[in-house]
Amino acid sequence: MPPRVASYMSSPVITASKNDNLAYIRNLMIRHKVSKVVIIDNSNVIGMISRSDFIRVVFNKRRYIKPLTNILAYEIMTSPVYAIQPGRTIKAAAQAMLKRNIGSLLVLDKNGKLQGIITRTDLVRAYAERYYGCYKVSDFMSDKVPTVNVTHSLYYVIDLMQETGLGKAVVVEGSKPIGVITKVDITFLNIPSLIRSGSVKYYKRPGYTGRRFEGIVRMYTIPLAGDLMTPDPITVRPEEDLAIAADIMVKNGIGTLPVINSEGDIVGLLTKKDVIKALRRL
């Protein structure tokens, strides 16, 4: 019997009120290690906020438009929210996500009561557990890889993510992958932490200090790809079984695997969405 949504959905669902601010919702995501928060009004589901929504809002027009404490959930949430019943197959869930280009489905019972949520990660786990030997990485990887080098700016990386629609980029040195940048790295970017660690560079010039005295002040530059990336990315080969690659994603909590050849050159990129495409085809 094909596996059902109920076997792989996550529960309970992390929720917030429509009047909660984005700083609070961001903290919920960090605390519970989730990428989606469901927005509730009077016990009714009215929307959802994901990491993609943070990318869209926080970096709108290349600047902060408001403090996160001044932006409320209902202002940026995605609505409507699509749902599936727990008795449907995971293949049906894969088809629904791909058709609507979404990363999750709420799970509602016949009475419309919220039972859980099923995400791309849940479907990738299902593929890893059940479908070894069906496909290779090369069957579904993308050979068009969004790449940057270590000196590309934060804003260039964001623009590239939005243009490609992948929400990720590979940092390369020549043709070798040396890092990966994802929506998570940008959504939860901590500029003060980068400054304290010395990762973000600065230059000095005459100006006014915090107490309005004349003096030499530090002017910090925009974070670069090298500051943001997760270094030494896990990679796979094109001939690897897709279920093994899916298992690597799940066990390491990652959604992107650069694909390399025998010389270590990047030849492709495998994402959770690619695994879900394979699941739909089964």
C-alpha cells in the first residue's frame, strides 16, 4: 500500500496570531527549528509565513523598510493556505506541492480540524526510506547551477536567488564548490554577530561617534558571500542513488547538495524539490 500523509506529517503545528510581529515569528522559527509558521485568527487558519516571505520583505528594495517589530503577520502572510487530508498518499502531496509551487500542505481531517503539516522535508524522508534503487541523482539534478564567488555582495546573492527561484546559491572557487548559501542563511542573518566575529570588514574615516563627538568611526561594508556561506558543503556524485542523496539531506538538515564529478568540479545541483519530482513520477 502506498504510504499515506498521516505517516509522514509533522505535528503539532507551530502557530501565531495575525497580529504577532515578525520578530516574534522569526524567534518561533529559530526556537522550534521550523521553516513555516501557520497564522491563526479566532482558531481559524488564515495564512502562513515561511522563510521565503522573510526574504521578500526584509530585503525589499535592498533596504529594511521597517523594523521587524513593526511588521505584523497579516501584512506579509501567504494566503490562501492549501491543505490535504491525512489519508491521501504522499505521491498526491508531492503532486499538489509541485502543481502550486509550494513547500508545504496543512493536514486537515474531514471536519476541517488542523492535524499537522507535511513539508518537502517530510516527503524527502519518505523517498529516502522507501524508494532505494528507483532513480539516480543524475536523473533529477539541475545542470544549471546558480554560482557566486566569495566577494559577491549580499544583495547580489539575494537577487540571484530571486531570479532563479531556487532560494540558494553555490559559492565556487574556479569550478570547485567551497560553500552554499540558502534562504536560511539570509533569513536568520545576524549582522551584529558577524561584526563581533570580525567576519564583516570595515574601514575608518572621520565622523561623529555615538556621543556626537568628532573622531574616527568605523564604516562597515556589506556582508559578502564568503561571510554568509556554510563552508565545505556535503556533495554527491551524479551516479549516486537518489534515495541515498535524500537520506543525506534529511540526516544533515540540508536542502541542497552540489553534484560533482570525479575531479571535484561542480556539474549540477540537487534540491528537495528535485526529489519530490521523482516521488511524483513513481
